[in-house]
Amino acid sequence: MAAGLETFGGDDAERRAVARHARDLADSGRYEADADVELTPEHVVVQLADAPEGSPADRWNWWVGALEFAYGGYTEFQLRRWQE
């Protein structure tokens, strides 16, 4: 998935962090239960492309914020920092 995030810029560490958070969200089953959609790497990239602008982490947090607003219970998946 990290490779699919290259289109949004950022460095390798940031893209890996987003990919890990996406995997954690997928593993939790929460998104699939709420949205009735399987969370695949391709689906994540499509969702992040809808963000107005920003790096992979900015886009991820924008999307997770939208999920929090729509369904609640997504703040634990926000990306706060990553090791560069």
C-alpha cells in the first residue's frame, strides 16, 4: 500500500505509517462493519484522493476525521507522529 501512496508525496516513513494505520483499521473490522465496504489498499488510496490537499498523513487524518464524524470511534486511528 505504501507504494500507492507515493502520488500524495511525503517520505517513505510517512507512507509506511499511513499503511500501518490502514492495516490496523482493516484488521479491526470497524470500517467494514460501518460502511459495508472491504477496506483494501486500493480503497484507501481512492478515499485519500478525495482529501482537499496534503501529504499522506494529512489526507489520512482528514479521512479518519470524516469517519469519526459519520460513525464515531475512529480517533484511535488518527496518525499523530511517525519515526523519520
